[in-house]
Amino acid sequence: MAVRVQREDFDVGAELAALQRDDPRVGAIASFVGLARDCNDGRQVLELTLEHYPGMTERALEDIVAQARARWDILEALIVHRVGTIAPTERIVLVAVTSAHRQHAFDACRFLIDYLKTDAPFWKKERSPEGSHWVEARASDEQARAAWQPPEPRR
Amino acid sequence: MKLSVLYFARLRDAIGRPAEQVDVPADVTTVAELRAWLVRRGSPWSSALAPAAPIRAAVDQVMARDATRLHDGAEVAFFPPVTGG
């Protein structure tokens, strides 16, 4: 189980290989990579700046991973989230989960990114040709999180 | 009661500082009461933390509710709804 907040980019292949660690119990790795787009809400985006709450961010991510672990049969989970300046096409976040079977890995991976979107203290600022502005939270992110309630009984 | 108050993102820009130390009176015991007390100090808190503003809070780095109780030395953060991922 690991969560990391860093300025640098990450190598998805290397991260997934490290998560598997040649563990023969791993039958599935599900991963999600969030990328910076060049357009948001009809505005051109030249650059993103991601800010976070050092200390709380790591605690919040670890709590989200613990919730996923309680709901699914996860072997390992990884969240890497970048902060600082990020240009369109660059990676922002990686969520990856290993499990014996694909369904637990898929479900836990989607749960982790849905919860991260609403519960982890990150904020995006966009720079567009018109100037800089803070990104507004989306109601659809709250709905995606709410769709996971109540917890499914463990199989 | 002495508190460390932190502001992030849009809220830090609006208030013009990332953090401040405050010493609140005894009747300020919850997150909602602290927010109301800050608003009563006037600008810039009155507009940045106005009741209609969508604001989240954390106490000691854990997401908090309006009714979350404060303690001496607590770290209380106010910030807009999060937008990571």
C-alpha cells in the first residue's frame, strides 16, 4: 500500500511492475491514469497548477485506500498524484490495484479515483489565454462518489 | 483557545494569507462557530467565508463538519471543494 504526492512525472510501466513485485498471487492489475487536457469548460488550457494540503493529503489518500481494502480483496494499491505545474498531455494521477481476479481490481480502482476526486485535498488552477482561474468542483464527481454508497457486502 | 487556521486555493487568494494564529473566545467551540467568528471580523473573511460560499473544513488534517468540535492548539483548515485527480 503506498500513496505518493510528487512534482515529478511517473513511469506507469515501472510503477505497475513494482506493484506486482513478482507476487504469484496477482492475477489482475487495474490502473487509471488521469491526464491534463488542453480544453476545459470551453476554455483553452495552457497549463495547470496543482496545489495540495501537505500532511492531510497523504492521510486522506491512505484513508481512501483503507476503505477500498475493507471492501475488496486487494493485494496492493498505489496512488501517485502530481502537484505543481503540469502541461496538457502530461500525466496527473496514477491509481493502480492488484488482486487475484479482475473484478476486485477494476472495482477498487474506480472506487479509489472516485473518492480521491471528492475527498483528497488537491486544487487545480488553470491558466488560459484570458488569465488564471481556480477550477470549480463538478457535481458529477459528487454523484460518482455517492453511487458507491452504501458499501457492498463482501463476497 | 488558540488555533492555527489555514486557507487553501481560492480561499487563500481571497484572504491574502495562507495561515494565521487566532485566539478565540470561549463560546467558539465548533467549526461553524469559528467560521462565524472569522466572518464577524469583517473583510476579507466576511466575503471569503460568507455563509453562502461552498467551503469545506478540516480539523487536525481530517475532513470536518460544521459541528466538529475544536480544541486548544487545533489546526483548522478552510478550503473550497477539492478538484484533484
